[in-house]
Amino acid sequence: MTPVLLALLLALPAAASPSSGGAGPAGAQQEYLRGTLLERRGAYAEALAAYEKALELDPGSAFLAGEAADLALELEDWSRAERWARRRLELAPKDGKSQMILARVFWSRGQEKEAVEAFEGALKLDPASIDAIMALTELIAPKEPKRARALLERFLSGNPEHASQVLHELAKLDAQERRYPAAIEKLKRAISSTRPSRTRCA
């Protein structure tokens, strides 16, 4: 988005809140857009302050709470990240992304047990989430490689469209266990799964 377009957006009255569904305070959207501009400029602390101002104007926005949590994570401000992650979970408890954001906060703080539980919660809400299965298995693989493998294989059976990423992770587990031929075989399958199929001419 160009600076000119962002400036125009900031000048327009907002018809709806950044939260999904329903109208909200006009000022909240303006603060959110201002935060977006600041974030693009690299002024992360100021951007987070703008997102928090937007949340003051639209406290029911799960979207804004998630944006604030994500940016607080970037700033390594764990307490604010957890605050907004929990707010998002409170506002959107059935959205797997709420659990994902909270899990990332826990992981960043070294709270592995809590992170695992939150990633599992995200997968329960969205069993097809490639982000959730990748994060969960990456977290548990060093200590529980067999469980990580079982989770990946089960996910692959139900979500073949993600074969490339899952096979790559399974190959890493094989390599970790020094099963190099199996790792190479899975890497070949991962590569072949990304190739477009050729249409044979009659």
C-alpha cells in the first residue's frame, strides 16, 4: 500500500470497525489504519500504542486484539502480548487463531507445556490448520519425536493438500533419527507433490 493511499484512507470516515461483522466507532478504524502506517514505517512501539487506542474505542474487536498481541510479540513485550492474546481468546473462543496467538506467546516465554496445550486447542478447533500442526510438532519433536511423527502422519492422511510441508517435516524427523534413506525418500515425495501435473494430449 502506497503512502498516498494510506493517507487517503486515514482521511476517510470509517464505516465499520476492524472487527469482523457489525459497525463500530469510526475512531477505532482510524487508529488501526494509523497503526498500520506506523508499523510499515518500522515504528512498532508507536503502532502498538495506536492499536491499543483503537481497542479502547472498540473493545469488542477480536481482530484488533490479535493485531495488538502479534505486534507485542514482535516487540518481545510478553505481558502485553499475553494480555491481548487472552482478550482475543475471550472475544473469539471458537476461533483457532485465538489459541494460536496465545500458544505463540507461551512458546516465546518458554512455557512449553502451556504452549502445547494451546496449539492442541487450535488444532481441535481447526483440524486442517497447517500452521497449528507445524508449530505443535516443531515444539514437541525434540522430546517426543514418536508423537510428533504420529500427529504429522494423521494430519497428512486427512489433509493431502499439505503433503509437501508435512513430508518435509517427516523427513526432518527421519534425519533426526539417522534414518537417512527414509528422509531422502520423503524429500523426493515432497518435491514431487509440488510439481504441477502434466495433461497428456490425446
